[in-house]
Amino acid sequence: MTFTAQFDDVLTWSGVSAATPTEEMNGAGNLMDFLDEPFPDVGTYEDFHTIDWLREKSRDTDRHRKITSKSKESIWELIKSLLDAWSGWVVMLLIGLLSGTLAGVIDLAVDWMTDLKEGVCLSAFWYSHEQCCWTSNETTFDDRDKCPQWQKWAELMTGHAEGAGAYVLNYFLYILWALLFSFLAVSLVRVFAPYACGSGIPEIKTILSGFIIRGYLGKWTLLIKTVTLVLAVSSGLSLGKEGPLVHVACCCGNLFCSLFSKYSKNEGKRREVLSAAAAAGVSVAFGAPIGGVLFSLEEVSYYFPLKTLWRSFFAALVAAFTLRSINPFGNSRLVLFYVEYHTPWYMAELVPFILLGVFGGLWGTLFIRANIAWCRRRKTTQLGKYPVLEVIAVTGITAVLAYPNPYTRRSTSELISELFNDCGALESSQLCDYINNSNMSRPVDDIPDRPLALALIFKIVITIFTFGMKIPSGLFIPSMAVGAIAGRIVGIAVEQMAYHHHDWIIFKNWCRPGADCVTPGLYAMVGAAACLGGVTRMTVSLVVIMFELTGGLEYIVPLMAAAVTSKWVADAFGKEGIYESHIQLNGYPYLDVRDEFTHRTLATDVMRPRRNDPPLAVLTQDSTTVEDVETLIKDTDYNGFPVVVSRESERLIGFVQRRDLTLAIKNARQKQDGVVSSSVVYFTEDAPQLLASNPQPLKLRRILNLSPFTVTDHTPMETVVDIFRKLGLRQCLVTRSGRLLGIITKKDVLRHMAQMMNQDPESIMFN
Amino acid sequence: SNLTDVNIGVKTLKCHLWCDFTRNSEDIRCKCICPPYRDIEGQIYNQNVSLKDCNCLHVVEPMPVDGKDVEAYCLRCECKYEERSSDTIKVTIIIYLSILGLLLLYMVYLTLLEPMLKRRLFGHSQLIQSDDDVGDQQPFANAHNVLSRSHSRPNMLNKVEHAQQRWRRQVQEQRKSVFDRHVVLS
């Protein structure tokens, strides 16, 4: 008995891992002993609840200690311990392989289906436009897109390639295909996996901070998200695939976690794997492994230990390598808009770059406010009752407005790629039609300002209504498109100014007449970075992603200038990026590490029960009956109950979770004889002294947390918020001179913070 | 020279055995884009040559300029070596379309055919019993009923149906959270 007492002192959390030494020593034929067995499902969490980070960490330490101590016994145990240590790397490898494969499949399918809206390849129907004309010898310099094997629909159906009738027929079929794709996408999402809609990043951020959403990272969600992402992007809607690819990669991570009990049984360890999987997702979306790791560190993850850094990098590299070996774009590049020019930029150009940063910040603020207002309307009014109709309507409007403008007719990725490219002698893009060459005389009217400006306004407006619909939708690509168009317009303007006014002081030093001194493509890149930064408020990861995308290390300074400016301008209007705003809109219990709490309130101002509330629901250590406990559970919906010595002294013993109580009592009623409604429940080590006529008492010390976190009532809320953030607590007890006063839960903390920031405290929905 | 002939022969034999599996001869190309030069208009040249032969002199045939202009012309041309895998593209698209087709068929079955079949087999009484979703036209609306009925025989078919009903209930819960109550993912 002394041995068990010693163990009870050492183990601060007599939690529910597998058989601990305590019960192995308790050999005496005590009928209560099989209560010490792990209860079925005890230790798992309910849906839409927060995990207990400390419990998961201590369980993992127990497991690791057990394996290490057993590994000294035999060679087989040693091998098992080595396999356990390596299981993390195996999971990373598998995640990288599957993410890379899925990203390759998505890229190839999107490429094909986007072109399907306009025409079809006659020689082999599975080829996109570019692939179809790959082997053809009939391409000319001016019409390098055309070849006889690929025909537009009008040409196929009526035989006429040009003319008003062919244009109308092509227009009509474009709209029809777009509607068909989006209808299929929203139907599949609705019927099979409703969690597959949206971007996924706000929910993944919440999951990584400790929230449980069952089914969000499941197999059906993975399948449906992959299939419908292709359909959604191909339908010409103004959305991207980067956010959904992060969701897909996290689903892969979850899938492989279930292979190893080290990760499947421990929610804390699982989230380490999911952080790394998010990095792999961004890596294949952009072809930026380092940017992916930084994105996971900065945007998505909540706790990011150094061990996760190395493993994320490994997963991102494996994913990028897998994608490269599938080679979807036919030229060993990972992303569609890889540019390779190295023209220098000049100091005076920092002024337009900073202006682009300001534009990016302003656009970011506008987009976030408008999108959140629209999503709130979708959430609360009749608009939300017709998701399928909404998707079809938005697709119809997008297709009708996008087709006439050649810049919006093609897919957004191709548009960005064209905007980023420099106009050399070999370019045949329409953007370069105005090139001022002193040899040739082309009218200045060819500057594509009107179609570009219209495309800009169109993209700004339509993306507000597209992001957040019930299909997989990302917003990296549309933001970059808006920024790229704006940047290109500014770049062309500066170029024209330099050409026509080359005798001004600014241009005299660095521009010789007739020479190319301004690269509009660079302005497009800077604009894209500025807009993306303004919307998501990314800093380092944005710059790294942009220069990994473009390969232009010499453009770091302009990119940083624009990113910093856009973040400053956007932060002046509102502190939250788009993902934090969506988290707030949905009321997820996400305690942001970036928020600073600077108010002077104390724990006693926030704790419950308040002055007029009923007293705290507690259990006593040895005088509550089973019936009392069951009534308490039925009448209240608290997630846990403190255990005190007695109702008079109110000194705190520990804390017990509602779920554990429910399961323990249910188990005891089924499996143990003698446990009835009037049996006493005790949490002490020894049974209380009772008369022999009383029914058998029920020992529940096994499920009691003997070390709940406590603060005194005069602890400043600043410290309390810090403790919640750093330790990932769910609740914290408030005591004074050892007596229990009240409880502060995470929901109370979030509500208090919302109140302090003059937001609606009732919007915090989950616990 | 005999030895070099044998070496080349061995190399081509090795390549035939391995290369035919990995790449079609059509899948590599060298693409040279030559802009307009004086009075010659711009042209694009494609040829299946290997990486080391991918330059202006090998690919641009017939050379439109003679003798001393060739160097000036070739300097303006840009040649890129590209390769693709047409088999990968074909396999990927066909696999994707088959998965999409299967999902669409399953969706049509679940939304249209199954309620019709159930109505014919069990009559109208079962449908009226669907608990809280009165008038619910969504798929899986009567999942609860089917679950309670199948406790009798624990054989393989029943287990599969049980699992399927459990999945349907989960999806219905998800659909309620996302589409009806707008609790998550709005």
C-alpha cells in the first residue's frame, strides 16, 4: 500500500492512459479494482469541444516512458521502440507523397477541364489546348495558340470558326459548361460531404488550436474536396485552389495518423502532424517548400515546436518532389507563373511600389469588410437557404461578364502568368501590343488600359461574392490577380511616362530614350504581393512565397516594401485578416496569440458564478451519491465539476470532466454489482467509513484530475489570458485562501475579450 | 571505329528496352521561337531532338537566311527543351473522369432512386415516421428508421448496411450544421 501511495504522489495526473504501475501493484482481490481499467472511450473528446493539451502531453510522456523502459528488455522491444521513434518520419513521407500526387491530379484535371469550356481536342479528348497543339507543326508565330487538332465548339458543331454566329454559340456553350461544372460541384458537396465547402483554413486554424470538428478531416471530405475543387476552379469562378489544397493535405495527414496509435490516440501529437501537413499543402500549391513551412508557422499553426519545423520541411520537400515528378505543366516547373527575368529595378521605382502597397492594404480592408458582411447576410437571412441556387447564379453572372473580356475569359492562373511576364521580342501576348519600338510605329491606342481596368473592377466585385460559397474556394489566386492587374496598369503607366517624358529629372539618370527601363511585369508581381498581404496579413511567408514563385531574389526589397506598406495600411483599419475574421464570424473558440490584452481587470471580474447566479455546481469528495451526480449531469450542461472536501469547507481537491463522469457511472452500473442510485461516490484513496447496510460505494479517483490550474481572485486578467494561451487550458479555477470561489472557462475569457474590444460577446458560440 | 559502332549499338539497344517504357518519342521536343528579322516573318520550329541538340542550328530547318546572317538570326531565337508524359495525362484524366462518374451515379441513386425503391418496398408508412425532419426531402432522411430495424441478424451484409447508415447519419448531421443552422463554415 505504501508503494501505491508513493506513486499517487508522483503522478500528478492520475489520468486514463493504459495500465499504470498503480493498478499492477494493487493485487488484493478488491472488487473495485476493475474500475481501474481504462474505461471505453474515456479520454476522447466530444465533437465541438476543446482538447486538454496538458493531458495529451502527459499521456504522450507516459507512453514514451513506457516504451523506453520496455526497450531494455529484449531485442524485439528495442526494435519496437525504434519503429515508434521513426513513425513520425514515415507519416511525413506518406503525407508528402499523397499530397503531391493529389496536387498533380488536380492540376492536370483543372488544365483539361478549363479548356473544355471553349473547345475539345479531336485527336485525343484528354488533352488540353496546349497539350493538343504540342506536336503540331502548323502553329505560326502570330497565332501560336491555334492548331487544327483543337477546335472550338462552334467550329465543331457548325463548321464556322469566325463570325457573329460562332461567337454567340461559343459564348452560350461557355456559360453552359460553367453552369454544369458548378452545379455538379455544389451537388456533390451537399450530398456527400458538406464539410468540403469553403476554404478550410479558418477551420484548420481552429482545429490546430485544440478544437475538435469530427469529420472535417475525414476520408469522404478528402475525396469530395479533391473532386469538387477541380470542378469549381474549371467553372471559371473567381476562386483559387491554394486554401483547399491545405485542407486536402491536412486530410491526408489525418488519414495517415490513423495508421499509428502514437498519433491516432493522442490529439496533441496529431496536431503536430497536421501542422506539417499544412506546410506540405502550401508547398504543392505554390511550388514553395520554404514558403509553405513559414506559412504553416505564421498563419495556420498554434503551437509550433522546433521538432515540427524540421518535419514540416521534410513533408514539404517530399510533396514538391512528388509533384515535380508527375510534371503537370510539361516543363519541370511546379507552378504556372514561374518567371525568369532578371532586369534590375531602380530606387525611384520604390514610390510606385509603395503606392501599390497602399492599394493592396486598402483593397484588403475593403474585401474583408464586404465579404464578412455578405457572409453574415448568408448566415442570417433567406439567402442561406438556397445554396445551390446561389452558386448557379454567381457562376452564371461570372461567366456572362467574363467571356467578352479576353483577360477574364481565361483561367486566373493563366492571366497572372501573362501579367507577370515581361514583354520581350518573342511575346505574342495582347499585353505587349503597344510596345514602343522606335523601329516600328504602333498606335498608342493599343495600350490595353480599358480591358485591364474593366477586368480589375470585375474581379474586385465578383470575388467578394464568391469566397465563402458552398463549394471549395480559395482566395490566394483571386487576390494575386487583382494585385497583378493593378500592378501592371501602374507599370504600363510608369513605362509610358518614362518613354514620353524621358527628359524629366527622375528618368534622366536611369532611362535612356528608347531603352527598356521599366518592367511592368515586376510591378504586377509587387501588386500581387501587396494585395495578398493586405487580405491575409502574411508577412515573412508572403515574401518567401513570392520569391520562390518567381525565382527573383533581386526583387526581395520591392516585395518587402509593398508587403510592409500593405500590412500597415490594412492594420490601420482593422487588426484581423480574412481568416481571423471568418473565425470570429463563426464564433469558434480561438484565442489568438497575436491579440494583446491590455486592460486592468481581475480574475474576480470574469469568473462565474457572478453575483446573481446560482452557486457553483460542485461534487464533494465522499458524500455525493450516484443519484445526485446523475441529477447534476442532467440538470446542467457544464463541461466539468470541481471536487471539494465538503460543502462547508469548500477546499479544492480536483476537477472532473463531465464526459468521464457519465461514462464511468454508466460503466459502473453495467459492470459492477451493488452499485445503485444511493451508492456514495468517493474520490479519496480509501473508501469512507460507512455502515454495512449501505450499498457499495463507487471509487472514481481514477477520473479525477488532481492538479487543476488555479489562480487567486486578484490575479490580473492579463496573466490569466496568458496562461490560457500558453498552456492551452480549457478552464481555470479561482480560489481565495484555499477556498474555491468560482471558475473561468475559455468561453468566458473570449467573451470578456470581446466585450473589452466592444464586440458582441454573445457571438462566441462554442465552448 | 568498329568498337565505337558496337558501343553505339549497345547504347541504342539499352535505350530501346528502357526508353520505350518511359517516354514516347513524341513526348520530347525542342521548341525554337524566332522573331521577325528584316523581311522574314516570325516562325516557330518544333523537333524531337535531345537536350544537347536543342539549339538554333539543329532545329531551325530550313534556315531562312544564309551564311553570315545565320549567327545574327540565331542570336534572336530562343530555344527551349520541353518534355511531357502523355501517358500520365491520359491515365490521370481517365481516372478522374471515372471517379467523378461513379460519384455522380451514386448521387443519382441516393437522391432519386433509393427513395423511390423504398417507397415501393415499404409503402407509405415508413416515410411518415421520419422523426424530426417532417417534409425533409434531403437524402438520408429516414436513416434513423433503417438503423433501428437492422438489429436482428449480425451477418456481413447487415454490418455493411449498418456502417452505411451510420455514415449517412453523420453526413446528415454535417449538413444540418453547415446548411441549415449555419453553425460552421458560413
